[in-house]
Amino acid sequence: MPLRNSFTYHDLVKVLRHFGCTFSHERRGSHEARYSPLTNEEFTVFFHAKATFKVKTLLSILSDAGISKDDVIAYLSKKNRNNEKQRRR
């Protein structure tokens, strides 16, 4: 399952929360700082509810958070399998 260009801010926040990243504070404009326990550092995320991230931008944010593309794909695949199981019930 490749990452897609329709990844929204809300999708990204779900992934970041899963990996333990937390909101730190707002920055200028439409940006916020988040803290990653994986890197023990803050990183910046653009936020706009309706905007989508380009794959390159998404990968850059994930890299800053210390999260690999493969980890995100595994998380999304597992999440999709769980959703399918719930639909079958």
C-alpha cells in the first residue's frame, strides 16, 4: 500500500499520535510544533483541515518525526485490515 497524495492533516495527526508524537505549541501562520519521543526533538507540521500533503512533504515530516515510510505503511495496512474485520461482523 503506497502513500497517497490525498493524505490530509487529520490523517497525519492520527499516524503521529499512534507513534507517540504530541502537540507542543502553535507557530507562526498555519504551522504547529509537535514533539517526537523517537527523536526527542520538536518538528513543524503545516495544518489546514482541507489541505492534502504531497508525498515528498509527508515523507519529510515523517522523517523529522523519526518515523519510517515502511512503519506508516504497516500501520495503515493493519488499520485497514481491522476495519474490514469490523465490517464483516
